[in-house]
Amino acid sequence: MTEQVLKIGISTCPNDTYTFSGLLEQCIGDVPAMSFVLEDIQALNDHALAGEYDLAKVSFHAALKLADAYRVLPVGAALGYGVGPLMLAANEQLATRSPQAGDRVLCPGQWTTATLLYKLLVPKGPEPQQVVFSDIMPALINGEADYGVVIHEGRFTYQQQGLAMAMDLGNLWETQMAQPLPLGGLIIRRSLGDAMAKRIVDAVRRSMDHAKTHPQLATKVMKQYAQEFTDEVLWEHVKLYVNQTTYDLGQVGQQALEKLSSEARKVGLIDEDVSLF
């Protein structure tokens, strides 16, 4: 009987292409049959919510919505301190206050953790408009928006673009909750069962081990999907978003996700506490 080919969605971000480089290059043996799709995080969220993937890297906001059909794997996650979303303002004056009625606020996707944090931490702010993450800073620079929640590289370059930070949403979460911020994680269909989940966890960990011992190959794969970045920026990204909890969520990661679920339920973003595992 032909083995089922698992349809897997991951992002083009360097932390994902690093983690999966060994599998993308077919350097890891004795793994389930896999077919990869690489796209931006909001597309991954949308397609996972539509049930299009067997395994996918999604924002943890989306994972909460998908908890009935998918479980979070203890590998492949992005958690951390000091690397969360920033709410930027178009100028210093706007940065001195919170968004209010009439302001245009941009977020990088309805089911991103960035949007979840905005709704949790700026509860009186106007409903954000959802755009592709790479469009947020240009819109602020061009005067087409007042505030924007940025992720990834935006936190390192906004000052050079003449923008101002209104609020460090990630830092505020970490301070208030005394937990690392859960950004995104790897989910798998519950219907695939425990044995398949364990095989995937093992395969992804071996892929990470391969990336660590074959950095030149990992760099090649990362550059293939993020050609605009220098090698230094690629590896800085990996250093920030790939850590021990990426290899194994552990108790710290599970507690952080339970806290995220609890806070989302309190403000009505999900109907009830859900089990992510």
C-alpha cells in the first residue's frame, strides 16, 4: 500500500527554513513521505484554518482556533523573550498616546499572535486592518496608516525608517505574565494519531541537528527563500527565534501556551479553554 504523503506548510522565514532544511533537502532518512508548501504566515494560518494541511507552522492564535482538529507538537515552535511584536507609530507624536477612534491601525493577519496581542493589550483600540506583514512599515512611512504591529525584522529597522515605537507588545506580555511569548508553532492533524506525531517530532529534531552540523547547507536553504537578507541577518534571525524550546517546548513552553489560551478566553477571542496538546 502506498504511504500517505503528508502536506506540510511552513513559512519562508529563516527560523523555519533553518529548522526544516535537512528535510527540505531530503538529507534525513526514515521519515514519512512529505510534500512542502512555503508561504507567509497569514496564508499558512488561512490555509490551515481551511483544513488544507496535515502539518503546518501557524501562529499560536490560529492554533487556539484549530485545537479541535489539530494538536501542537513539542518541536518547531517560536517562543522567546524580547522578540515579540512592536506597535509602531508613524511619528513621535502618535507614539506618545494609544490608538483611538479614527486612527488606522495595521496588523499582519487576523489569526497572527501579533493581532491577538494587540486585542489583548490595546483593548480600547480601533479594529485593525489586516495586511501582508511586509506592507505595514511602508504604509506608515507613506502616511497611509497611523499605527502598525510589526513582527520579525521590523523590530530592528524601524528607527532607520523614521518610525517610532508606541508599545512593545511582546515585552508588555512578558512583564505582565512572567512567561515567554508564544509566537508560532507546529501543528498536526489529531486524526493522524500518536505514532505519526512521534515520527514527525523525531524527523524535525533530526533536521535541526543536521542544520546545526551543516551550517553551509542551512544557509543555502535560508537564502533560497529570503534572498533579500545577508547571511548575517539570516543567522541573527535564527539566533533570536530558534532556541531550546524550538527543539522541545518542555514545561516552560506548555505553561506559556496555557496562559495564552486563558487570556484569550477571558476577552472572548476563543469560546473556552482548549487543550493544545
